[in-house]
Amino acid sequence: MEKDYKKLISKYLKDTIDSTSIFDCHTHLFPPEHKNYYLSGLENILNYHYLIAELLTIAGTSTKEFYSLEHSKRANLIWDELFQKRTPMSESCKGVITTLNHFNISIKNKNYYEIDKELKSKNYSDKDILNICNINSLVMTNNPFDDEEWSLFERNDWDRNIYLSSMRLDNLLNDSDSLIKKKFENNQSIISFLEKCYNQSKPVYAAISASTNEFKQLLKNNLWKEILTWLNNKKLPLSLMLGVKRAINKDFGLAGDGIGDIDLKDLSKLCNSHPNNKFFVTCLSLNDQHELTVLVRKHPNLKMFGFWWFMNQPSLIEQMLKMRIDMLGLSIIPQHSDARVTDQLIYKWSKFKKILHKVLLEYYVDLNENNYEIDLEVIKNDISNLLNNNAKNFLNIK
Ligand code: HDL
Ligand code: ZN
């Protein structure tokens, strides 16, 4: 009985995961209409800063040499060094192979330019990629202090039901951006600016990424006390991406960020001191995952999401996903893509779905072995909650 049951549940679970519509709650993607910001194709896939970091630390290429190359030559160099001269075994390298495989592109005896041309000939759109991944909508990362990037909200020729917006407020966090603050006479004018941006973009959350000191500053800083009040009035959750240390290698550009520790006692204090604000949190360090999971059990206004950046590795996801289910059941928001290039959605989500299937199957079979009858409809509902409803409900997205 067990073996047949496991086979039945396994197939049904896989089909359900593959057919469930996904809400991707944190990305760096933009609609194709935002021409300077829409990224797709092999040149952009290979210029992903995860791969740049691997090139600069494994292949001995100097940052000066690399960043002096034009974009397509950088892609060619990355292809040569990480995919031709070496076996592409890292998660980011495997992601490229998975993407090319999805489009049935064989890389045998082909150079970067030939593969790039073949992928271009597939001529897929963002909507094709979203359909392949079954993604119904995603949240962009929108910076109100970057005028050119924010100009997206001056136009209406893109799909606001698919590309939802956020308000990224890192510029209001660290002192290094006092230039930004100098543009405003006082805190109230900053709040009025945020109000104006809110009305333009209708964000689903405000967001910051923070290191230890920046987060400690937030807790003491008058401006942030006023922002938290404003967020509460707008019923707008604050996404906190904690434990990043920017530019630990200044020469690496976007590839130079690393892990800074965070004191999650500060997060608990924030949840207690602002019970009417909602906090949508992810931590960068493996060291913080257990404590964050326990905090989610203590604060109704706190939700954790995804496997962020250096946490987004199969070896870590499987173990941490089990821990989160063990402590939080299926109330979790298990993943986001953090994709920067639209094509990356394919590998980031296909990899996660495989792990989700493997982990959940174990839990369903275990329940069944304890005579808890699993109704197949229940599985459908569970997966829809995990991949869509849990995040949308917390963020008040209809
Ligand atoms: O701060 C963030 O939102 C991070 O996700 C960074 O953008 C980081 O560079 C990244 O792309 N991680 O996946
Ligand atoms: Zn991100």
C-alpha cells in the first residue's frame, strides 16, 4: 500500500506543483516596455553578477580587464572560462545550462556567439517566459530616487497586473545618501515625496536591505519613525532584507556585496514596538534562518519569505525548507526568484519546484502513515497557498 500510495501522491504532487499559478514576491525585473531596464537573452544571462563573481575569483581575470570589455565580450569571456574551460557545476552556471536546455539548444562544439544567435532565434517574449513558469504576477524593485528607472510610472503601456511595484527605500537608510536627503528640507517633505510616489506606483510593499548598523539606525532614527507611521496609515507592509554588507569587495561592482551579521533581537523589538505595521522579511545568512523562523512564530505581524541570494542554493533550500515547515507548517512563503534577467525565471523556479516536491512528498507520506487521510483537493489548496495565496494575503494583494 505505502509504495503505491507514495507513487500516486508523488505524481499528483508533481502535476499540482507544475500547474499551480505562482506569485513571485521579489524580483529585479521590468516589463519589456521599459527598454533600458528589460533584460533578456544570453548576453544578459551571462553578465549576471553571480557569474561575474565566479569569473573574477576562479579564472584569475582582473576586474580592470573584465570591466574594460564591452558587454558581449564579457559574456564571451564568462562562457569561455566557466563553461568551456571548466565544468559548469555552480548553481549559477547550472542555471544557464538549464535555461539553454529548456530551449533545446545543444552547446556542443559551439562558441558563445553561435549559442547566443540560436537562443535569439527562439524569439520568446516576457509573456512566453511567464507562461512557461506559470507566473501570474511578480513584484519589481522600484527606486523612487532613481528618476530614469522611476519614469516607468509615467507611462501606461505596460501590464500593471503582472508587473506589480514596490518602493525600494535603501537611499533613505544609509548616511552615505545624505545627498538624497539634502534634496528635502525636512522629514515631512520626504514623507510627502513618498506619498506622491505611492500614488504613482501603487506599491504592494516598501522595502529596504540593511546591514547591522543600518538596521540599528532605522530603529533609532526619527525619519524612520515617521516612515513607519506613514506605512501604517497606508497599510503598506515593509519588506526587510537583512544581513547584507554592501561592497565588501569595492572593485567587483554589483558582484561585490557579501554577508553582514544582523541582530534579530532588533527585528523582534521592531515587531513589538510597531504591532500595526507588517514586516515581510528575509535574511541573507544561514546563521539567521533558525532565529528568524522562531520569530515568525512569535509575531503575527511578521512573515518570512524566500531563499535570498546566497541562501538560494539547493543544498541549503532543502534543509531550511524542512525547518520552516517543521516550525511554521504550510503558512510559509517558500520562495521568490530575485531574477534580474527574465529568462532566469525558468531555472530559478524549476529548480525550486523540484526541491518543493521532494520535501513535501515526505511530509504527506508521513501524515498518511499516521492515518491522516490526504484528500487530493487539499494538496491543490496547499500548493496554491505556498506559491501564491500566502504572500498575496499577507501583502493584501487581491
Ligand atoms: O538587495 C537586493 O534586492 C538583492 O537581491 C540584490 O539585488 C542582489 O544583488 C541580488 O540580485 N541578489 O539575488
Ligand atoms: Zn533582490
